[in-house]
Amino acid sequence: MKRLLAIARKELRHILRDPRSLLVALVMPAAMVVLYGYGIDTELRDLPLGILDEDRTEASRALIRRVLASEFIRDAGRIERRAEIEPAFRRERFRAVMVVPPGYGEAELGSSGARVSRADPARIQALSQASLPASNQAQVQLLIDGADASTAAIVESYLRAALAGAGRGAGEAGAPPADPRVRILFNPELESAHFIVPGLVAVILIMICALLTSIAITREKETGTMEQVLTTPVRPAQLVLGKVAPYLLIAIADAILVLAVGRIVFHVPMRGSWGALAGYSFLYLMVALGLGLLISTVARSQRVAMTVALVATMLPTIILSGFVFPFASMPWPLQALGRVIPATYYLPIIRGIMLTGRAWYPLEGAVLAGMAVLLLALSIRRFGTRLEA
Amino acid sequence: MQALRPIPFIVRKEFRQLFRDRALVGIVVFVPLVQLFLFGYAANTDLVDVRVALLDQDRSPESRALADAFYSSDVFVPGPPAASPGDLERFLVQREADVSIWIPPGYGERTASFARRSLTGTGDRGEAGAQVGVLVDGTNSSLAGRAAAYAAWIISQAASPPGAAQTAPLAARSRFFYNPELRSRDYMVPGIVVLIVTIISGLLTGMAVVREREIGTLEQLMVSPLTPGQLIAGKTIPFAILAFLDLALATLVAVLWFRLPFEGSAWLLAAGALVYLLVTLGLGLLASTVSSTQQQAMFTLWFFLIFAILMSGFFYPIENMPPGIRWLTYADPLRYMMKIVRGVFLRGATFADLWPQFAALGGMGLVIFSAAVWRFRKRVA
């Protein structure tokens, strides 16, 4: 135990000697929360919309005024001819262009009202193209830059909603035949930060544990100081545990920091118990540590350790675990791959505890515990044989 | 010209040193492929397989038609059957369903009477329609919003008398440019190409220089008759070459495997990469002059990269960010490169369309690279 502490103190001194890295390790997670909390947002705020008014009547100008009054739309200018649309898209001047065709004003006078439903845009589009009469001259056209596909779909549904609102000026349709009462549980405001912050804890714990520990150990190998430490009476297990202990502390501090920033800045709720969260997080931490150690037994240089840590742990954790991209929309080989990633099991736990308040996760907990035991045993054994050889 | 003579030798030395580390071949070839395939296949946010738990307390032909409307959509799949209203929330908490629908008694009667009224044109137009309860798991905020909107749309469609909703005169027709099938992959893959070039050129350059310092061979190079300029050229050219190889590899995979359109000119893409490399190689060098260990260099560059990637519009559009952060993105070189690569791939953009991006990158590159060279000289001398 004394030797273990001595190694830990030595490693701590290594860390403290490099205050910039320590600062980065502590500041980066907090800054990530703030940026991801604000930056990952599918809510449109500033949609640059171009207008082509081919009708030039009082009615068309009124429609345009009402559409541009929507708070998520920015008036990005008028264009005169259809030929100008494509070059403007290539320059990314607009994300969408609304074309009011000639005859709009007349047709509007003859009609009583409008109803456009707000739902999945791709389907509405298919439906409207199938059933709209070709002779209807009053159709407003929405030309949308589809390069960014998922944003384009959202742009379309927002614009249709704005059009529906603007069309109301002419007359009101009757009550709808069915009245869906939608209630969204756990995150009624649909705050993206409530979804992202718990996920960031999972990503950051893996990042700190797998990346930092593997690099710290391979550095001693690369600079040749590992042999010097081994000539001392320290046993391999003591060496490993002593070296990783300070990084464990950093990882725990980071997790607490992330949660604190999430609560203070974004008001992420905590509906379950802190005790349960701490317990499951400890399991996950052990898995991450096991991964870091395993990488350091395989890698000979820091560069390799960094790459393996990046490709084998961080990328899959960000992409395959359900951190942002839903598990259900992946093809099955990637789902299979996703099932061996620890964060796939930890994410439902931390999101469940914080957002839904569910306390008990027997299946996920068991998988994490199994992974931790397996990885730690494997890496310590590999470590022992490598060092004695 | 005399000054350029030793450069091929330093480049060759650097390559030999690089490929002595077998794992580096993996880094240069394997890592870009892994990134392409992971992002290309996994990074989509399409709404599929949303499990819906349905409680039908009406048991009429109309309510069964509503249930069928859900199950026959390509988004919703049947979840566990609910036996009581209490189940509806319980399934969401236990993650056994994503959405639950409650069809209360009387649903069929109300929708039927509404249809009669709209046919005969009689009755109170303001009378409320049949209520249907929809509960959505809001944990994943972006999916939840779309699932809720889609569920509401299915319900209002199922209850509408046939042919009623579609004759509205203001129904707009929309057309999507460049990506008419709205495949999110087509937008994602060019972004990954940018990431690959950035990581290979920036991260590896920074670490290579610091590595020599860390193991003490940088001093040996300094006592040789090489000038700092030659040393820098020798250290950066190999990574520029590797970055170009990876750019070609990634573009080939994107076009041949993922069937991406490539509307613009390959030369314009290469020119963009050349200007961009000035920025990334400069950043790598700059990070190496302020770091004494590889860990430090890697950390400094990672810190920069994580923010730069997020603010580049790679995942989420810049227009959605709050104004303060939106201004910050103008300082992000990745932002400009993303626009160049996506413009060339998808929009067929020409130099006339992209010159502001080229100008911004060129300016940044000159400033960053000369700052790096200046600091490097100072540290070497």
C-alpha cells in the first residue's frame, strides 16, 4: 500500500508539473457542456429566406410580410428571376426560397381558407405532390437547399407552419375532426441540453480514463523510465494501480464538474438518487480504466496509444452508443458493434436516473460489472507478463 | 535554390522514420476508413422503429383503423400492449416504448358524427373533435419533437373524412435542391473528409516535432547544418503528402462506395485542401512550439479540435446557434473548409462561389504559419 501511494504521488507530481494539461483536462469538459448544450440544437433560429414575388399583388405582399414576421426567419433579400435561385444556393446566400407565382392574389380571393398540417415533412411532401390538382395556380413554391438533409426537412416543416399561419388571415377552417393531446414526458420543453449533458458524462469519463491512462503508461515506456521503476521493488499491480489512481481522481472531478455546469447553466434535472448514479458510474469508470490499461499493454508509442484510444473507444462512444445518433436508426452490423461498447449500457442508466428517475437497472448494471471484471483482469495479467519478460 | 537542396533528404528521412512505426500505416490508412464507415452508416437521425404502446378503450372500427394507421407507417412499430392507462406512462419510464397512445371510449362515435356533419354541412362547426392521448418520451429531445409531430399528424389524418384536407388552396409545393432524396449521409461524408485531413495534418505534425524533442533527437538535428526553414519544410511536407493521399482515399470511398455526387471540380477541391493545409500544418507546428511533451501537444490540439469541429457546422447548422457563438464560428478554419468541400461535392460550387472561403483560409493560413515559423525559429536558435 505504501509503495502504491508512492507511485501515485510520483504520478501526481508528473501531472502537476504540467499545469496546462491539467487545466485542459479540467476546463475542456466544462466548456464542452456549454458548447454542446448551446451548439447541438435542431431548433431553427436564423433561417435565411429568399423571396421571389412573381405575383406582385397586394395579396402576395401581405403573405410575404406575414411569413417574414416569423421569428425564426431572416429576410435574406429578394430575387427577380428564377435563374438567380440556383447560383444563390451555391453561394449559400439562402437556405430556402419562397416563390409566390403569378395568379396567387386572384386565387386567394376565391378561396375561403387554408389548412396545412405540421408533421413529418417528407411524407407531407409525397402526399401533397400526389393529390394536388395540377391546375391550381396559386401554389406557393418552397425551394429548399437540400444538401444538409436533416436540416432541410426541418426547414420545410417550419416554413409550412409559417405559411399555414400566414394563410389564416384569409379565413379559418372548422375544428379538426380529431384532437391529439400530446404530452411530452421527462423533457417537456425538449431542451437538447437535458439530452446531451448526461451523455457527455459518459464520453468524458471514457476520454479521460482511456486516453490519459494509456498515454501516461506508454510515455514511461517510450522514454525508457519504465525499466528504472521496475528495478525498484514495486510489483506490477502496485505500479499500475498507483499510476492510474490520480487519473481516476481527475475523471471523477470532471464528471462532477460536467454535472454541476449542466445543472447550473442548463437546469438539467436530477430525478433519481445521487447514490445510484455514483454506484453505476463507478462501475462504468472501472470499465473505462480497464480499457485504458489494455490499450497501454498493446501500444508501444504514445502516438499509437492515442490513435487506438481514439478509434477504439472515443469514436464508437460518440457515434455508436446512442449519444447523439439514435441506436434504432443504425444498420444491424453497427448495432451489433454498438452492443459491445460500455457507453451503450451506461447511457440509458445515467439518462434514466437523471431524467426519468428510474433507480434500478439490473441488466445494464450486470453487463457493466462483467465488462469491468473482464477488462481489468485481462489487462493486469497482460501487464504482469509483459513486464517480467 | 541552394536552400531547397536538402529538403528531399529530410522528407525521405522523415518518411522512413514514420513508416518504421508499423502502427502509423494503420493510422494513415485505417483510421480514415473507420471514420468514414462509422459516420457514413451510423450518423443519421432518421426517425425509425419508434415503439408505440397503444391502449384502445374504444374498440370500434374507427379506433382499429387508427391503430392500423400507426402500425402501417414506416416509423412506428408495435410496442408492448397496454392494459390500463397506468401502463402508458410505466412503459415509457422503463424504456419499453417510446410513444404511447390512448384512444378513450367514444372515439369512434365522435369521429363518425364529425364525418356526417362535414358531409351534410350541418351542425356546430366549432364542436371539438375526438380526443386522443399521446405520451412521448422526451429524453431524446430532437427525436421526441418529430415523433410527437408525426403521431399528431397520423391521428388527424386517420380521423379526417377522405379527401377533406388536401384541397386547401395555400398548400405549398416544395422542391429540394442538390439532395432531393434528403439522404443525411450525403451531407455527413464530405464533413468527415474535412475531419480526416485536419487530424492527419494537424495532430500528426504537432506530435512528430514534439516527439523528437521528447526523445532528444531534435538537438541532434539542430547541430546539423540545416536551417530552421529547411527543418520545418522537412517536418511538414511528409504530412502534407499523407493528408493529400487521405483526401484522395476518402473522396474515392465517398464516390465509389457511398455513391455521393461529385458535382464540382476535383482541382478546386485540391486547391482548397492546399490552402487549408497551410492552416492545419501551421497549427500543428504552433502547438509543438508551446508543448514539451507529446501528451501536451495532443491535448492542446484536441482542445482546439473539439471546439472547432462543433462550431464548423459539421453536425448542426451554424444558423441554429445563439448569436454569440455564431460570431465565434468566423474564427474557425474548419467552417470554411466544410463549406468548400460540401460545396464542391454537393452543389457544384465554383471558385466564383467559394472565393470568400478561400480568402479567409488563405489569410488565416498565412498568419498562423508565419507565427509558427517565427516561434519555431526562436525556440531552435
